[in-house]
Amino acid sequence: MIHTEPHPLAGQTVEIKIEGETLEYRLEDWWDRVHGSSWMFAYPNPAALKYAMRAGFAGLPVDDEVVYGKVDIFGHLIHVSEIVTQP
């Protein structure tokens, strides 16, 4: 499913918690709006591959509630459940 509306926190810097670490994350938008398809079909995108491996080990839901953003200059996908700052 492609989201039709931007994520409520799009364009904002939020706190996320991944792998036991809290980071500042510049949330751009839903991944499917940025890329045009689900993260599950984004091969060979490095951010999507990294997310797929991390999600599998962390037991994150297999759905499209995934956003794209940056930590420093590096792009990352995260599941919305990893956002500490909520609207």
C-alpha cells in the first residue's frame, strides 16, 4: 500500500530508538512515498536491505509503516514503532 498523505512528522527531526541507542532522525516521509513502492521490493537499495536485516532480527512488524530519513548524512529506514517522538 502506498500512503497517500505525508507522514505527520515529515520534515521534522525526531528521536528514534534503534538497537538500544537513541538518535536524532530527520524524518523525510513514508518510504513508499519517497521510493514509490514498498521497502520489501526495494532491492538492491542499501537502506532497504539494512532495514530488512535489522527488522528480521529485531522482530519488527512486516508492514509498510516504514519511514525514510537521515541520521547525520546517512539514509535509514525505520518502523514507526521506533519513533520516540510521537505527534
